[in-house]
Amino acid sequence: MRSRGERTERGASALELSLVAPFFLALIFLVIQSALYFYASNVAVSAAREGVADVRLLNREEYERVGGEARIRAYVEEYVSAVGQTTFSLKGGSEGVAVDYRPQRVTVTVSGDALSLLGPLYDLSVTREASGEVERFEPDLGQ
């Protein structure tokens, strides 16, 4: 039998769990959100690299003849929709792709948003770029 004044610890573990559980849940959400952000970042940089790889073999005349910027935007948008699916979306569709073609160097910048577990309450913008030298083929002069 219990004496008056003696306390029981019944229910103490449930109370402790109710105090600790929100922190564990927040930690789990943070880990998942970080993984989604880093995956979206990887998709953006891979899309930019693919765009650079596609355009760097074109000289200026070919670039303008085939509609280089529109071609690269469409290519990167297709890449992002295939690889990023719902975890990464370009800002404004193909407007999230910028191509800077110069005689020596081409740069492709990809901007978009990573999937947020908090929805529109938390904006996770991702902008990555890749650049490379434009290939120049020179004829062999037989020397």
C-alpha cells in the first residue's frame, strides 16, 4: 500500500515523450527538406552542364542559325522535367534558363525552386550556372 504523500511515476514517460517528440519531428523534417534542396541544386547544376555541353560545339553562325538560345532553353527544360520531376521547377518555365553566348565562352544559368515541405510559406530558390569554352575547329594546314 502506498502512504499518503508518496507519488507514483505513472504517465511520466508519456509526458516526457510529448515534450521531446516535436523536436524529433522537426529534426526529421529538416533532414528531408535539406535532402530535397540539395537534390534540386544537383538537378539545376546538371541541367546547366547539359546545356553548356549541347551549345559549346556550335560556332556563332550555327548558334544563330539553329536558334541557339531557344534550343538550349527547351533542352534544359526537358532535362529538368525528366530528372527533377516534382522536386525542382524552373522559374517561369523556360524563363528560368539564361544563356550567355560569347565568342570564347558560353554560360548557362538555371534558376528555379526546390520542393518545400512547408509549401508557399518557405521559398527555396536555387540558381546554378555552368560555363565552358566554345570549341573552335581549325583546319590542318599540313605543316
